[in-house]
Amino acid sequence: MITLVRRTALACALGALGAALAACGTAGAPAPAPSPSPSPPPTLAPGPAGLTPVFAHGPRSDDRTVALTFDADMTADQGPRAAAGERFDNPELIAALRELGVPATVFMTGRWAEEYPDQARSIDRDRLFEVANHSYSHYAFTGDCYGLPTVARDRMRADVERAYAAFREAGVAEPMPYFRFPGGCHDRAALKELRAAGVTAVQWDVVSGDAFASDADAVARQVLDGVRPGSVVVLHCTRSAAPVTERAIRQIVPELRRQGYRFVRVSELVGTANGRR
């Protein structure tokens, strides 16, 4: 009994000593520095008269970078067609990009994110990819744009912001501050209306021709013939409207790598244009 009491007392004393030493060791130590906040995605400075800036390609330098971009198109009124079985997504294409290890930027409409929320989240959470804004409705921001319906001028900013709201609802946590006009159609009035949205408009300098194409070889040739250092290539992630894109990518990627190109996301090209790496 006496031995047990002594052991208990010794254990208590050692415990108290250890706590005191720990306190002494940390009392004067500086608090750990907080983790630095991640840098915001690079954007371009506003254009003349404060208009929304427009980015079409990166620097034409010896650094052979190229950005593949994919428009995930779906208009606000195509829900019934999706319900009837039309595929506005292309999971096989995304799987091919993952298999090939190709970074890419997906310009997604809010309506697409609503229709395919699981895919939208999966793309957003994959470090290969980044999600950017392609409007909510995929309505045109000018008249006479490939037959698209037109969004009213006083609703342009709201349409962009509605897309971001749809992304949040789908669980897309990190959409980029980049916007691609449906059809690429824009004018000074549209650039003025989107000033307050704080986005950089992203166009392209290489048209893939994959929309409604049936010949993957022709799409691949058109991309390979057009790419230059810093290029932004526009393709589509909508199988019903671009059924051969995956097959074309499987030709484009190895050939551009053979030529010494490195695939990057749009954010890297924009950052390079700003002098940021």
C-alpha cells in the first residue's frame, strides 16, 4: 500500500514537472506564423475607359505554352432536350484529359452546372482543371451571333452573376474570374456592361472547328496548323454538338508535346502576360 502511494505521488510530481517545463519552453516562443493566403487568380487591368479587359493569347515567347479550353455549352431552355437523352456533357473527354495529364480550362455555363452538378464539382476539384464562366444562359451578348438568342443589355451582368451562383449551388468552390462570351461575340457595349463583374474576358487565337464536326482528323489538323507559343485553343465539352473532340485530343496532345509544347491553364497564360509566373 505504501509503495502504491509513493508511485502515485511520484507520477503526479513528474506530470506536474513536465507541464511546467512545457510551459517554460513555450512561454517566450513566438506564435507560429499564419499560413500565407493564396494569391488571387491573375486578371488583366481594365481596358480603355475602364472597359472589361479582353485576353486572346499569351506572350509569343520561346516558352512553348498552349492552353486548351473547352466550352461546356447549354442554353437556358435546353432542359427538355437533356431530359429526352441529348448529351450536353462529355465525360469521356474529361477522362481522356486526365489520362493524358493535360491541364485545361473549362468555360461552363450555369445551366450546364445545374444539369451536371456532380461533373461540375469533379472538374473543379481536380487540380488539372479550372472552371471559368461562360454565362448562365449561353445567350449572345450581341445581335446576330450564330443564331443564338440575345440577352438584353441590362441583363448581361446579371446573367454572368447567375452563372457564378449556379456554380456555388453545384458545389464549385473555386470558379475563376474569367468570362467567355457565348459565340465569342462582344462589342463595346457588352464590355461596358460587364465592368462591375470584375472579370477578364477570354477569347482565343486558334479555332478548333470541332463544333458539329464529324472528322476528328480534320479537327486535329486545324489545331496543329494554328497553334503558336502562347495560343489559346477553343474546343467544346458538349458531346451532342462536338462528338469527335475526344478523338481529336488524342491526336493533338502527343503531337504538340513532340513539338516541345507544354500545356497550361488559362490562368498561367494570363499571369505570364502580367509578368507573373
